[in-house]
Amino acid sequence: MTQKMFWSAPYQTELDTVVTHVVGDRVQVEETIFFAFSGGQESDAGTLGGYAVLLAENRGIDIIYTLPTEHTLKIGDRVILRIDWDRRYRLMRLHFAAEMVLQLVYKHRPGIERIGAHISPDKARIDFANEVSLAPLFPTIEQEVALLTKDDHPIVTAFSDEPAERRYWEVKGFARMACGGTHPRSTAEIGPLRLKRKNTGKGKERIEVTLLE
């Protein structure tokens, strides 16, 4: 099992770890700070043992990293894992920005169904099954997000089921949600944001989230 340090130490950018499996260009390590695509959040970028990580994939409770075919890593090698911090921090902030927006849409449109989401370093998007425009909600949601960030609420993350690696985040007085992504320590780190509507087809609404700082 890969020990996922990005949950307990999401601000850590470098880790000394050990190679546990090697099959061609695919490598596993004992512990990792390198997040692999999950729940719509894109993977981190970085290096493992000095080699660029080309792909990070979840396989059950393990994570497999694809390296250049010319790598020379072997089982038992000690390696340094490094992540691109600027990318990680943008992903964390946009991820939680999208989570706040999602919860506020649920608040103002009870029963609405989320049908997709994607978090990149440039913007986040949330897709809903909905027949009418959600744009009239945007001024209210942006104002409520501004209050949440101004009040600097702690963002608590923990396991709801540790053996199954199920996790959640919680902001007291706001919301609690199942989520296995990476998150900042507080709502203040999100900063101001802007919402944009896209109609992606009949009965579908998309909200795009961008950070202004």
C-alpha cells in the first residue's frame, strides 16, 4: 500500500522515500506526496528520483507513477520525490473554491444534481443537470464565498473510514463533504473568485471558477 502523505502534509514539497515496485517504466514508492488524478482534481507535476513523472494513476489503494523508459530505478532504491508547488497550491485553492461553490449551489437549488467536475491549475468547473441558467445565482454565491474567505475558517480534513481510505473535509457552520483531494488549511487562502456560466447542452449547466489572485 502506498502511504499517501499528501493528505497529512499537503504543503510538503519534497520527500525521501523508497522504491517498492518496478515494472518497466512503472514505479511505486513506499510513501508519496505526489497526488494522482482523482475526483476531478488533476495530478501533481514533479520528479521521482530525478526523473519526470509522466503519469500518476490510482490502482486501488496504490499509486503507480510512469517514468521515462530510460530510468534506472530499482526496488529498494532511496529516491527524492519533488512536486511543483505552484501547481499544487493552485489546484488546492481551486479545488476548495469549487467545493464552496458546489455547496452554495446546493443551498440555493435544493435537489440539483452534480454530474461532473474538473480541477486544473487555471480553472475549475462543475457540471449540473439543470434546465435553466444558474447565472442569476452568481452574485449571491460570490458574495457568500467572499464572506467565507474573509472569516478565515479552518478547513478540517480527516478519514471517515481509514481502512477504505475514505476522507472528508469540514468547515464548521458551513458544510461537510466526502472528498479525497488536497485542501488548504483555511478558507482565507482561497481569495476572491469569479464565476462564469457555460451551457454545454440541453439540460446541462456548467459553472467555471477562476481565482482573481
